[in-house]
Amino acid sequence: MMARVKLDHATRNRIARVLDAGLPTLGVVVVLAAVLAGGGGWGPIWLAVIGLLMVEAGVWRLGSRIVHERRYRPLRREVHRFIGLARELHHASAAVDGGGDEAAHQRLEATVASLRGSLDRMIAVAAKTEEDLKAEQARPTAAAPAVTVDL
């Protein structure tokens, strides 16, 4: 198992930029070397395939994904949940607009309440890492000021 090296944000960004620019460039060089080397057999073909895969990895920016380390996962999870709720809001609203019954109206109201709760959670977890949230949960809680959002 490889040990993970902790890098600061600027170093990770620099490495990502180098990988994103370097992978396709190196891939093109490898493909050209395979073509120019010519020869018979499978060697140049495999070399060209490896070069093409490197170009593809650069196109998909896989280099930056290798060194990227997500820090604010709680916010990302809550935003993902919020997007799902927005889809649910669309369906509930369409049901109400289509002449929905009382159940459709209740579903719409429940979805709006869920969206407001999700927004409050996004505000609460913004700029916080998993470690920050665990540390907050471990501390005795004092009465925190309530955050309200008018929609």
C-alpha cells in the first residue's frame, strides 16, 4: 500500500497543471516515436496505444483528478441532496399545476420544507471539512445563533 503524501494546495495545483499539460504532450511524443520507429511486430502498436491512452488521459484531465483532494465533502453531499430535492420540487409542482389533489399540495409543501432544511444544512457545513464537523460534535455545544434564510 502506498503512503499518501500531504501536499499543500498550491503544490497540488502546480502538479495538476503539469500533469494536465504534460500527459497529452508526452502521449503525442510516444505515438510519434512509435510511428517513426516503425519496425515489425506488436511493439510499435502497443507503444502507440499507450501514447493514445496518455493523450486521452490528458483530454479527460485525469492528471488533476489524481492529485486533487476534496476537502469540503459535507457541503458537496448536501448540494447533491439539494439537487435531488430540486428535481422532486419540479415533479411536485408539475403535479399541482396539472390539477393535483390535496396529496399533491402536501407533497409540494413537504418538498419546499425539505429544500429550506437543506439550505440551512448547506449554510451550516459551508467551508467545513469532515474533521471540522467531528470536532464540533465532540465539543460541548453552546447555544449557537440561529441562521435564518428568507425565501
